[in-house]
Amino acid sequence: MLIPTLRKVGAEAEMASHRLMLRAGMIRQLAAGVYTYLPLAHRTLYKVEQVVREEMNRIGAQEILMPALNPSELWRETGRWDTYGPELITLQDRHERDFLLGPTHEEVITDLLRNEVNSYKRLPMSLYQIQTKYRDERRPRSGLLRGREFLMKDAYTFHADRETLDQAYQGMYHAYERIFTRLGLDFRAVEADSGAIGGTENHEFMVLADSGEDTLTLCDSCDYAANIETARVGGHEGEKSRPVAEEISTVEKVSTPKASTIEQVTKMLDISPHRLMKSLLFDVDGEPVLVLVRGDHEANEVKVKHALDADQCELADEAVVQRVTGAPSGFAGPVGLKEKVRIIADHAVRDLFDAVTGANEADAHLLHVTPERDFQVDHFADVRTVQEGDPCPHCGGTLRFSRGIEVGHVFKLGTKYSEAMQATFLDREGKEQPLIMGCYGIGISRLAAAIIEQHHDDNGITWPLTAAPFAVHLIAVNMKDENQARLAEQLYGQLVQNGLEVLFDDRQERAGVKFKDSDLIGIPLRITVGSKAAEEVVEYKIRRSGESGHLSAQELSNQLPELLKQVDG
Amino acid sequence: MLIPTLRKVGAEAEMASHRLMLRAGMIRQLAAGVYTYLPLAHRTLYKVEQVVREEMNRIGAQEILMPALNPSELWRETGRWDTYGPELITLQDRHERDFLLGPTHEEVITDLLRNEVNSYKRLPMSLYQIQTKYRDERRPRSGLLRGREFLMKDAYTFHADRETLDQAYQGMYHAYERIFTRLGLDFRAVEADSGAIGGTENHEFMVLADSGEDTLTLCDSCDYAANIETARVGGHEGEKSRPVAEEISTVEKVSTPKASTIEQVTKMLDISPHRLMKSLLFDVDGEPVLVLVRGDHEANEVKVKHALDADQCELADEAVVQRVTGAPSGFAGPVGLKEKVRIIADHAVRDLFDAVTGANEADAHLLHVTPERDFQVDHFADVRTVQEGDPCPHCGGTLRFSRGIEVGHVFKLGTKYSEAMQATFLDREGKEQPLIMGCYGIGISRLAAAIIEQHHDDNGITWPLTAAPFAVHLIAVNMKDENQARLAEQLYGQLVQNGLEVLFDDRQERAGVKFKDSDLIGIPLRITVGSKAAEEVVEYKIRRSGESGHLSAQELSNQLPELLKQVDG
């Protein structure tokens, strides 16, 4: 069997899963972000696929297979041919027609359904595929966690109404919970931003791992969980500004030469950052909007966008800042703007009496600025990035941060694609309506790597039984010893006959090499045939817990079901 | 379930499998030669894959998965980057590095093995994958029989010696026989040319079908079978030329103005074509070679190439013909050449006493030309294309032609790739040797189509059980009838519980529509719940034989195993 284990790998493999999959002889890189899956990896991928397949079939999703080669025409209909960016791999065929290698299949499946399903009677419909996808990452890294060619399960549901979309979404959500649970993962479903795919409600499924590149926000009291990009801050619902205390002085301008950052201002004026009111000018769908957050908080573009129900939102450029505030960046404030703009303030700004803001004048700030008294806020909203320790929006508990790896994503797409592609159906009244859609992805190859991120120790991988390439690792310490060879061969036959997947190490290697490889590969249960073979006694060892003991060959067959139940403990 | 059956399809779908897969709602075209597999097709492909997988695993081949995205560097090492031609789909990544979409994986796997296997101790090794392949056919057609994106099983074996290659080749050959037999196919393994992949011994597995684009040569007495491109002609082994009869006149030149083709010459001289000796000048690895065949035979480039153990062989261009023969094409002959060249003659030329040949002079031919007397032949060989009725090279029986679809190919590659890529191992003596290779392919998606080519009738597909999307098609004639609905639901539950794959047609459609769709889709066994539902009686019908009868619901469960045994009859 081709399991080319390695003692060492290059320093570029930083993530545990990347390092261990290389070392355990599971994968080899063919090009940056492009991997060959060797037999052990293939077996794990196959098991992961089967778990996904079973849970998809269980909720009535039908398996299909769409091509990786997508004609550009469909992607031009939705505009993504131009907007998807350099991650889209494109090519021309021999007749110079444009194609792309699908990074996702909304266009192809929407095209299929607009041709084949025209009536509400055929809805809802749920389809999925397990297929190879392509994304030309700028810096592919982390092994299977971020590749350029990778395996995905993508599902799409189509509906005549929002109710069945909600049901399908819930069904997928629970199927995803079952999949990740069966694969032995500690995960959270978090509220997330919809990003480039578009749509409304959506959740990411995150495997908790310190090595993950995403930051999750989790409540320590309830089950609230969100991606840091969209996590809401609690404790502000229905809140009103307190009346302004009469003793607050009137606004006063002070000179703050060259102090354009929070650090410089707080140092120069000897105040703490939470006394400062940060004023940022955003370009929201072409209109300048002033966003106010407390000095120790960060404004969050995604939240600003959502608060204003906008399509585009980014920091305004310097020319706009100059025009609206009359000053360079770093000196903006809500009092004395040169141009009337909408002012959106974070909830925390309500309580910012007697604050410091920019003076809309170079090298100057204002003291004693107070909302409602000195300027009007058009809209209070949650527009800042959550911080550890903030209150939970659901229960008021305390929010904590955690690192995670995104392994799944469920989206309510709505009619974004069906409208762009005129994918319609006739409703009960015979009226043409756009199909309502949901889409649901799981990164199959990434999932295999995420399992390793959560299940490994200093010696190697500690596979959960459901994803392990084999259930049992049978080692004959010395195949030249007649008793050992005989007993090992006999056990191998028995175990396989009992339907177990057994990796049998009958190599002529030193015992130390065999055990080291075994720990590295991480098969859940190891059976060693060694010096006690003459007495028909073997040793078992549970890879994860390290628990071990001796058993007669006969006891082994009886104990095996029990032992296999313990391997994930 | 998404089974969008059609009553009619466009005229461009000429092949039965193409037409029926479209009509049965199995596939839809996304672009020329690029198809989406809908649920029924996916189920069939999955079954075909599982049969292939089982037989590959049985002979100890290990499943892996290689990327479709191949870096150009490896293909430059073997030269195929430049020689593969326009069927190779190429692209550049965002860093403008050249990639291709693999039409086959010799380069990638040879690269893998040269890095991971360095000793004879690790050999032989057998690896396979089931993976999507790409070939930019000029005119993709025939549905899944010739696509641009298609599913393949490709296996590769690596050896330290020829003996284990021979064993592996035999093992694969027999595994292929089992696979095609299990899938209910009438097929022949035929000797074939190695084509662009290179190598020595190889066989194609052909499914017999009148619609096939390959011509097979089969012996009517023994099991000899070959592709027409390479089929040998028997009856010449050990043959010697007969002594030249004394009464044959000496060579005589006659005028044959403008008669440069066989038809023109035979007409002008009023002789039958088999009295003519056709003389063709080939360019063989850069050297001009005169090839002689009888006037009613066709010279075969592949055979000429093999007879001379050459790499390249094609008709010489006009300039070379002029130089060597002193005449334009159509007037060449073995007597009186201007330049000395090798003369290769087909065995049938031995007996061509008193023949007509070109005179190596425009508008002139020679009469009474006789081999050995008037010119010397350097080498007699089998260099003509076989004709129906020719003798079998094995048993002397009669060769017949038949049409077929190539579904598999086994090759002894030898060291073609390992030498080009310096993929070596250390042998027992510690000496570096190139890996000896074999490669073995099965077109998975093409196989699904080939099964239909062999198994269909006027009403639709007649799946063999092993490849059928479902085993049983359960039809409730009228779901509004309480008895029918109840009995059908009950049977469905029972059948599924017994582990059977059941397609349940519970649509509100007319009975005629349901039966037509059922015949079209071609599930092997149909169970109809109709007017006798009140008496708990159902009808069964075997799709292929048309055999039908009535059974009580209870008898059905007992009879089912027996019925399923009969469906392929």
C-alpha cells in the first residue's frame, strides 16, 4: 500500500492538518493548492462523502452531477463573469469560446431548473452534488484547508414560497448538524455575512480550532454564535438616550496639531479612548454618510451596509472627506460639517456625553461634544465590531471569541439568481414568479483536514472512527517470527471476514518504525501481535486515549465491538 | 424526483443512447460534449463505478485521486505538451503559469512514483482513480459516447520486471472481463494499436453494437479479435515465393496517359485490380520506403510502422516521390527507381507473377513484372488492412467484421514515460533502472451509454439489473383510488425495507403516461398497483422480456428474488 510516511516536512506546512497529512503519506502537492489524494486520504474522503450522502438522501435531496466546465454565457447573465474576480479560472476551447471552471454552481443549476421545472406542482425540489471545484486563490496555503482544486458538496433548493424555503433551510441546517456530529466534530453554527453569493439569512458551520482563520463570537450563557464580521452587540434594544446633564460645558475647540489618530489625540489631551467619539465618513451607494463609534470601538462596514440596507459600503476617499468636513482625514466630527450628510451612530454613542471629536478643521478637536444637544443623529444602530466581553444580543450574557474553520454554509438566496436568469415558474394562479432558492455547501476535502485540526496529538492524527481510513491497525512486530506471522495472518482474515477495515502492517521494519507510523496515521484501534503470539495473546491500544491491554485472540473477537465503541472517547 | 422525460428530442441525437438518455430525463447538455447527469444517470454511474471499484480492489489496486489541473512542466518533460494537439485543454492561472486539464494521468502518476517509490522492494504497485477527464474533441457528438468532460477509471501499474507487468496485465484483463460481464455486456477484447499513449502490447475492450464507430475483426472459428487498424491477415506464416514460371514474358512498358489510379489503370488495360501491384512511397522516420500491396488491397500505415519498428510513418510528399521515382504520384513501381530505397512487400505480393506496376515515368506502366526476377524485396510482411473474408492469423478460419464501442483499454507501456521523466528505482543489485509501467482505462460515462446501445428496444431502455438506476418501478395507476394508494404505499415500504431500490411513481398522471415513462426509463421490474388493488393483487412485468403476470401482494414478497433473477434474461 502506498503510504509514504515522512519524519519531517518543510516549514511551509504550518497547519497541523497540512503537516500531518503530508507526514502520514495521505497527500502530495502537485502544484500550489493542488493535491493528489493517496490511498489513506482517499479512504477518508470516501467516508466523509458517504456520511454527507446519507444525510442528504435522508432529507430527500437528490444527487446529480454537474460539469466543472461551465460556458461563460450563463455567468454573463448573472454578471459574475465580470465581478467574480481573479479567483475565477477561465479558459477557451479550441473554437475560442470562453469557459470557466466552476467555483460554485448557482448559474448551472438555475439554468437547469428554468428549462425543466415550470410549475409550482414540481416544487419544492432539492438537488445536490459531490464534485470538484476550482478557485484560484492568490496564496493557496494550509494544505486541504484552502486549495485551488477541492471537493465540495453543494446543494440547491427551489421553492414556490418562502415557507418551504424556511423548511428546507431548517432541514439542511439539521442535516449539517448531524453530519458534523457523526464526524466527531466540535462545531458551532454561526450567523454570517452573505458575501459575494448574495442572499439573506445564512449560517456558517465552524469547526472550533485555535488554528482556524475565522474568529467566532460565542455567548458564554446561551447558544448565540456569530462570525465576528456580523456578530451583534446586545444590551441596546429599545434603549433611549439619557437626558443631557445640565452641568456639561459647552463645546470648546482645542488645538491638536498633527494628532489625527485615536492614539495621538488621547495622548495629547490625556483622555482615555472611550471618551472619544470616532467619526468616519463612508461612501454608501455613492452617498457620503458619517458614522460615529466610540473611540475604543471599531466601525464595521458590513453592519453599516446592513443598517442602511445598502449594496456597497466603503470608507470615503480623501477628496470627499475634504469636501464634506473641510479638513483632512482624522479631524472629522459631527459638529460643523460643511455639507449636510446623514449621521449614523453606534448605540454606545448615546451615552457619550462630554466627548471629544474632530473639529472639521485641520489640527483641531472639540471638547464637551454631546449628542442630541450639539448635533442630531439620524439613526442609532449596531454598527461596530463586537469585542470580547460585550453583552450577548440574545440573553445579555458575555460574548467570548474563539477561532474556527468554516466547513459548511447554508444560505437563503431568495430570487437573486432566478431573477437575473429569468428562471420562473407558474404559481397556483397561473402567474409567472421567479423561483425562490437556497444553497448549501460543505467543503469535503477541507472537512477531512478540519477533523485532523481537532483530532491530533504530538504523535500524529487521532481519527474518529467515522472518518478513519481504517478501523483497525494490525501490526505484526516481527513477521520473521513464525508464531507472530501465523497469528497475525489468522487475525487479519478473521477481522476482514467480520466486515472490519483493517490496515495490516506486515512490513519488514523495526518495531519502533511501525509504532511511530501507526501513531502518525492514527487508526483508532491498534492490535499488536508480538512476543506473546505463541500464547495466542495480543495487545490492543486505543489511539486517542492511549488505553491498552492484553487479550487472547479469542477474547479479542468478543471484545472488539466494545473496544470500537470506546475509540472516540 | 427530477426525471424530466421527453417524447421527442432533436434530430442531432442520432445514437440510441444519446436519444434515450435525453428522453428518459437522465442527462442534459450544458455545452457541446458537456453534460449534467440528472438523478437517474447519477444512480447508474454510481453503480457502474461501484462494480469497477470492487473489481479493481479485488485485484489489489489501490484507489487514489489525482487532480484534473495539471501543471504544464510535467507534460513538457514527456513532450506531450507540444505533441498532444488541440484536444488538450490548456489554461493559465492568475500568475500566468500554464496548466492543462488532464485527458489522462501518466505524467502525474509517474511524477508521484519517482518521488515516492525508489526500490524494487516497493514494487509492483497498482493504483487507480475514478475521476473527471477532459478532451476537447473537434466535434463532440453521440452524447456520453464522446464528450469533452467525461468520467474515467484509469489505473497504472509499476514494475521492476516484465514478468510482474505481464501478471498485472493479465489481472487487469480478467478484471475488465468480469466488469463488462457483470454489467451485462456482449463484448470482445481485441488487439489494438497503441496510438498516442505509446507502448507495446495492448487490447481494447469493445462492446458489440451496430452503432459503434470502431470496426472489429472477429474470427468465425476461434476467439481471435482485433481492431481493424491492426488486425493481422493469416495464411502467410513460413510461406516462400513459388518459383517463377519460365513462360512469363519479360517486362514491357505501355503507355497509360493520365491513368494514375487503380480504377483508371485497370479500366485502360482491361485487367482486374488483383493483377495490379500498388506501389506506395512512405516516409518512415525520414527515410523513403517503397511499400507494395496488391491492387485490391489497402496499405496500412500502422502495420508498416510496426513492420519496420518505426516511430513515424506517413505517405511521402510529392517532392520525395518525384525525386525517388522520377515521376508524379500514381506511376511509381519497384522496377527502375531513380534512387535506391528499401522495398517492403505484403505477403500477397509473393504470388503476384506477371503483374502490372507503375513505370516510374509519367503516363506509363509496366506489364509482366515479377517479384524476385525483376526486383528484389527487402522484406515481406503483413502490411495491408484486413478485409472481410481474409483468413484468421490464429486458426486460418474466416475473418468477419463487426461494429463496436471501445469501453476499455489495457496497455503495456513499458518504460516510455519513466525514461522520459527519469522515474527510476534501485534493483536487487542496487542499480538504477527505469520503472516498467502498464496503464488501463475504462470510460465510466461512456460505459453507461454503451450499456444502453446494447440494451434498448423501440420503447426505451432495458437496463441490466447491475446498472439500473432502480431495481423496481412501482406504479400506482390512480393515486386517488384509496385501495391503490394504500396498497402502493404499503408495498413501497416493504420493498424498501427489504433493501430494494424502488422508484415509486405516485404522480397524478394518466396511466398511459406512467407506463410510457416506465418503458422509457427501463427499470428491470415493474410492479403495477391497479384495479385489482382491492383484492390485494398486483401486476408484475419484466421490462426486457415483456413477461408479465398477476400476484397477490403476499406472493410478491416471496417471488421477488426469483423475479429479479429473471429480469436480465
